[in-house]
Amino acid sequence: MPNRLLTTAQRSEVHYIAVAADLAAAMIRELKCLQSDNDPLALLMDATGSSAQEQLSSVLRIIEWLALARNPEEVAHLIARAKALLVTLANELEQLSSAATCDCDPSASPRDRFETFSIPVPLRSH
């Protein structure tokens, strides 16, 4: 049952927070499936995967608390906290997904990941 203290805008925000949490949970499940075939991802998941799962759990608890909030200030604080956690979670998931898509050092900058190849001789004349 939705909290009656929530404004229409806040209800929309809570809905989008819930959708983002669902997407984050799906990404975490997908990354867990991929980690057995990807050594860099497995190392990174060991280091940050539990943090991502904890942040997701915190967001889900906040969504539950929003239904029980008693005053508008508490609602605003909980929504702001959920958004901040989702930003941090998104950054961690982006780092993990980068490790899943490349076989290079995940800590290297994106520019360092490009490989250079020589152009074949027949193509140089065109």
C-alpha cells in the first residue's frame, strides 16, 4: 500500500527507484553468471561484488521504509538516500561490466585499452 504522504512526484521517483533496483539486481545476477568464465571479472567481483549486493539490499530496504514513513522530511531523506546509493551502485556495476567485456586490465584507463594494429600493405594505397 503506497504511503499517503508521498506526493505525485515522489511516487514517480519511488517507482523509478524500484525499476532501477530491479535492473541492478538483474545486472548483478548476469555478472555472477559471467564471472566463472572471466578471470578479471571474477577478481573484481570478489573485491566489489558484495558491496554492490549490499547497496542493492539497502535500496530495497529504503523502498520498504518509504511505505512506513511518517513525515514528509523523512520521505525526502529516504528518496535522496536511495538515489545516492543507486548512483554509487551504477558506478560499481559499470566497472564490473567493463571487466566482463574485455580481457584486459580493468584498472587501466579506457584509452589504454585500445590496441594498435599495422595496416596491411594492400590497404595503404587506397
